[in-house]
Amino acid sequence: MAFDLWLAFAAASAVVLMIPGPTILLVVGYALGEGKRAAMTCSAGVVLGDFVAITLSFVGVGALIAASADAFTALKWAGAAYLVYLGIKMWRATPHLDAAEARTVTSHRTMFTRSFVVTMLNPKSIAFFIAFMPQFIDPAAALLPQATAMTATFLVLAFANALFYAFLAGTARQQIRRPAVLRAVNRVGGTVLIGAGIMTAALKRA
């Protein structure tokens, strides 16, 4: 995989991952209730969920690459519009945490399973994998090495991202409970997500 394509993919992945969506809210909720012990367990569940979602998404990558220029453009605009929609929705959302924040005896198995399921079924992640991964594929090169590199990159970033939020929540539990802080996180995240949508709309196929 060409270094410039990999770098662009890594940057786009980092932008999408740092937005606090359903998965991160779940991880933060468990970290607030369980402390730092939830960090590794939830992060592992997130990685497995992303791996399953990526694997399923790659089934249709070949067909997307072979599609016409018009189809590619339509897919790009659909992805950009979805990102902007998520950003606006996040801006308008009333911040709240999952009921998990009140729990103090949740098993590691439960935390892992729920993190896995929420991540795997997260529409933001699925839309990203299906709509944006093909834009970073070089059709002249073998697909498997590129898919492997992108999958490994995304999973490492996803693990680090979930771990960061979990440790942050476990360390600053009282501060993150405050509605004003959650509202600020939502608005910063919404702004970044809208910006990512605008950048996506401006992308051109190599």
C-alpha cells in the first residue's frame, strides 16, 4: 500500500474514531462506574467489534472499486452527507451517559460483550468502512495486502482511542459526569465531524 494512501487513511480513521459516538459513550459509562479496570476489557471488545465490521464491509469492496465514476461520486457525497448529519445531530443532542455508569460489579465478560456488540452494530463505523475504505484502495495493486494494512491500522487506532477515553473517564470521574463537560465534548465532536464531511466531499479519486 502506497505510503501517501496509508497516511490519508490513518488520518481519516483518527478523525472518525475520536468523535464520541455510541461506542465511546458506552466505554466512558463503564469507566465511570467501574474505574480503570474497565479500560482493557472494553477496548478489547471495541477492537473485536471493529474487526468483524471491517471484515464484512470488505466483502463488497471489489464491486465498489469496479463501479462507474458516477457511482463513486454518488457514494462519496452520500458518505459526506452522513458525516455532516451525524455532526449536526451531535451538536443538538442532550448529553447523557449510559446507565452502566451507576454499576459497580459488572463482570468483565458483560463489559466485553456489550462493547463488542455496540461497536459491531454502530452505523457510524459501518458507514465509514463501506463508503470510505474503497477511496484508499489502489485498484492497480493487490487488494489483500492493502486490506490487511488498513485493517491493522484502524484496529490499533481504535484500541488506543477506546483506551484513552476509558482511562480519562476513570481518572476524572467527577468532572466527566458534569453536563457542561459532556455538552462541550458533543459540540467539539460535532464540529470535527461536520468538517470531516466537508473534507470528504472535496476528495477526488486518484
